[in-house]
Amino acid sequence: MHTVFRIGEAQKIDKKSPLYEVELKLTSDDDQQLHQLTNRIREESSGGTGWYRMGKLLLTIGQFDKAEELYTALLEQASDDSDRAHIYHMLGMMKNGKGQYTEAASFYKMSLEIYRRTLSEYHPSLAPTYNNIGQVYNNMGDYSKALEFYEKAHKIFEKALPPNHPEMAISYNNIALVYHYMGDYSKALEFYEKAHKIFEKALSPNHPNLATSYNNIGQVYNSMGDYSKTLEFYEKSLKIREKALSPNHPDLATSYNNIGQVYNNMGDYSKALKFYEKDLEITKKALPPNHPHLATSYTCIGQVYNNMGDYSKALEFYEKSLKIREKALPSNHPSLATSYNNIGGVYNDMGDYSKALEFYEKSLKIREKALPPNHPDLASSYTCIGQVYNNMGDYSKALEFYEKSLKIREKALPPNHLHLATSYTCIGQVYKNMGDYSKALEFYEKSHQIFENVLPQNHPHLAISYLNFAAYYERMGDYAAALKALRSAFQIQQQAFQEGNPAFASTYSRLGRVYRSMKDYSKALDNFEKCLAIHRKALPDNHPDRAITYSNIGDIHRLMGNYEKALAFHRKALNIQENVQCNPLECATTYINLGETYRKMKDYSTALTYFGKGLEIREKKLSKNHPDLAVVYHNMAKLYLATRKYSMAMKNIQQAVEIAQEKLPSTHPHLLEYKETFEKIRMKM
């Protein structure tokens, strides 16, 4: 063995000098850890000449540019087709690693073309190339093409290998992965379980490949939202890896990462952080400081902090991840787009919509260059940009981007894919915000149908679906149906999350709105205050969602006759809404609530000022027949009635009644109230 040292202590010689004194310990020939390391390197870089082994090693450690330089030089020196086919194959692997999927497919096909000149159709040497082409198409989001090539490889294995050969299991895994991405979870499980049966027969009970198999099955259950099953399989995988691998092995880090992801999905953020930090600790020791896997570890921790509402911490970890990817990857690599997207998501959650758009658009530019036009990640970019416009109250722009996303997903994904349900939900929310409630319901029902077909009954996505139905029923004045939907959502959340999880905030807010409409003000206040308690723990002081809750609480105090308290909460809301970028329509609601408070206090001139501010925003942002405009017209009609300006009162109430008759059911409480006010004004004229 050549001379190899272990690094012991390292300390500065003195404060002024940049030099360090490093203690080196000479290794011995019987150093077991060193033997394990060299054997692993030898396994991963085996085959071919020394230069070919060097190229393989460079690919393994993520040095794609150096690998490209080496293989390009080897290609120029290649003396026969066999060498050229091998080098094209390795160049394909390099391009796939760099995220340049079209070029990767091209190199693999050049390799395949050479091999097919001399080999039979089902020659075993063709299978790895078919597999790799399948992998590229999977990365490109072209799942039908991916399946086509994986199945070609599988046919070769079926002819060439015994049915329990480990290569057959790997082939089943590849096919399962495509079905997983397609959202066909039953098919994915079917193929992962076929692979698992082979591994159980062919391998020892503590073999690392068996651990990977448990891991794969766990991932499908995770996507299905069956978190107890997910943990069961991830923990089986972890037990094997803890026995079979060294304590700093990257696969152990993967297990910790996966378990962290489950706890993150369950809203148990402290446990999620605990496992993600175990992953990070190993990854830092096992990999170089600019390795893409380290970026993934930082990303996961960032996600937890974002979910916890600790946005500065989330940005800190997302930016660490971004720095690594900027150094390690080419400028148009899809993983860079993911980093920009994550940072954009934090700014969106913080209510800084201009920053959110800036990062989402950076992500979109990369994806438009790097990915085919129907790739699902492009659809995700359009969805994210649509969400920002929706939050800003620019509903036509939001709809434009949501529909772009939907078109891609309808082409690229099977009809029951969860991402399609997400698109339908988003479009439904825009129509709800635009006051087109029948359209909103149409899309909510499409989304819910997919969730019911694909997910278990207690999946959190179904809770979101019930919340959307509750919003629709509340708008339509069917408060009993709204409460029923909210109770369904709440029951699911109680099973899926710990008490106080941010997911409950939306449910409490919706319950508060419904009880307010039902005139049960004590229950409304109780729910809005529960919502505020969660926001105080999870969100920064100036978050737009806190402003909405302050405004809602203020409105309840107004309805209960506590006008000074009402004013205090509305001012808290305005202090946020007038000083940070937020949806102007939410600010308009606070102005209108203030106007109603001052009207009840008989300060009619101040009330009119705030009604005017709210009306101006709503008339700019909403369609002329939006029900939220009717609310303001009705408020102003009551003000003019109180000040005996009956013609102005009549003008406003007529506008309110016309909108309500067009947009609301005939039994809607708002319409009945408007008609009652109309009669009062008519009697005075």
C-alpha cells in the first residue's frame, strides 16, 4: 500500500501567521477502514484501462467537467468502434449528470447504434444502454418514452437471466420508478414488490440492496400520504444500513434524510430537523464540500424552517444549497432552477411578492432552456408564478399561468395524477376569488375526484380539498354545508398533524368566517384567536396572513359592539398591509371593515373615506359583477340612508341587489339583507 496519512489535530502556528501545524498519523497495512475505502473505490472504478477507470471515478464524485475533458480526449484517440461506443456511453452518463438530458440521450443513442451493428437484438450488452436512455427520458419527464426503453432492457434480461437474478430486480425498480413519477402508485408498488421478492431470495438479510428496496417501497407510501407505512419501510431500511455500512456511509445519510422527510410531511418539525441534521453530519464527512448531495441536505433543512415560518433560517440554508450548486453545476442545470424556486417560495410565504417573482422567473428561464416544453417541472414553475399573482390579487395573470401549467400536465401526466389535482385546485381558487363560484366548484370537484381516487381517506390533501369546498359553500350562503366540510378537514388534520400545526390556521380562519356569517360571534372570535395564536408562532410580525387575522378579529369586535377594540385590530392590520407588499384586496377588506366600524360609531365622514378607499381597490381589481363589490355598495347605501341622502342610498343598493341577483342563490342571506335595505330606502323616498 502507498503511503497514506490520517489527519489528526490542526492548529494555527500563531495568530498573525496564515500557517497551520497539522498532526499526521501514518496508516498501517492492517488499517481496516482504509481497506474498506480502497476496496469501495476499486469496485466503483473497476473495468477497462486506467484512463477509463479514472473517467468512471470522476463521474462518481461529480467532477463532470473533468470527466468530459478526459472522455473527449479519449474519443479522439479511439482506435475502434467498441471503444467509441463505450466512450459515447460514458459521455451520455456525464451529460445526464450535468442535467443536459437531450445531449445525454444523443450520446447514448450513438453508443447504441454502434453496438447494434454487431450485436443481436436481445444481446445482454444492449440492456445497460436501454436502461440509461430510459433514465434520461425519466429525467426529462417523458414517462412513456422512459417506460419504452426500460421495458426493452427488461425483455433482454428476461431472455438472458434467470428469473431471480438481481439484475431483474433492478429492472423492476426502474419500471416502478416511472410509474411512481406518473402517480400510478399501485403499479409502482407492484413492480417494487417484484424486485423486493427477488432481493429477499438472492441476497443476505443485511445486504444494502435489500435496504434500498425497503426504501423504494417506503417512498411510494410517502407519496400516498400513508406515513405510518412509510416509516415502517424506511426504518427497516435504516436497520440494515446501520448493520451493514460504516457509520459515515452516504446511504445511511439517505435513510436519515428520508425519515426526516416523513416527519416534515407530518408536521413534526423538531423530529424532521433531528433526522435531517444526522443526514447533514454524515454528508459533510463523506463528501467533498461542493458535492450536490450536500446541497440537497441543506435544501431539506431549509424546507423545515420554511414550514416552521422561520424564513431567515430557511433562506440561510437554501442559499447555502444554491452556492454549492452554482459552483458544482453548469449554469442551466435543473437543480439550480430548483434552488431558485425554493428561495422564491420563501419570499412568497413572506409576502415579498416582487422578490418571489424574481426567483421564480430565474428558475423558469433555466427550465425553459434545459427541459423539453412539456416537462412537469416547467408546469411547476408556471404554478408557482401563478400563486404569486393570485396572492397579489392579479387574477387574470394568475389564471394565465395556471392554465399554462394545466396544459403541460394534461399532456405529460396520466389523468389521475396528483399534480393535475393541484392545477384544478389552483384554478378553482382563482375563480372563487374572481367571484365565479360555479366555475370554482367545477374545478374543486375535478381536484377532489382525483384525491379520492388516489389517496387514503386521511391524507392532508383531502383536508385542503374540504377547505376549498367550505370556502365555496360559505360564499354561496350554505353555512351548514360549509361547517360539514370544515369538520371533515379538521378530522383529517387531527389524524395527520400535531396540535398547533400551521395547517390548522386555515381551518380555524374558515370556521371563524362561517360562524361570523351565522352571527355566532363568540365562536367566530374563538376560532380567529386560535388562528392568530398559530400565526404568532409560525409567521413573522409583518406577515400578510397576520394582517388578515387582525382584520377578522377587528370585524368580530365591531359586530359585538366593541368599537375601540375593533379599531385597534384594524389599525394593526393596516400597519402591515400599508407597509409590506401584499394582496391589495386584503387591504381593501380592512378599509371596508374600518368604514363599517366608523359607520356604527356614527362618524360618517370617516366611514365614507374608508369605504371609498376600499371601493377604489375592488373596482380596479374585480369584475363589475363581483359579489365583494355588492358588499361595499350595501355598506355605502346604509351610510347614505343614515345621513338621509336617499337618492345616493338608492343608487348604491340597486347596484348591490343587481350583482347579488346575478351571482348569488335566491336564498343567500346577503341578497335577502340587500332587499331588506332596499325596502327601507324605498319607504323613505
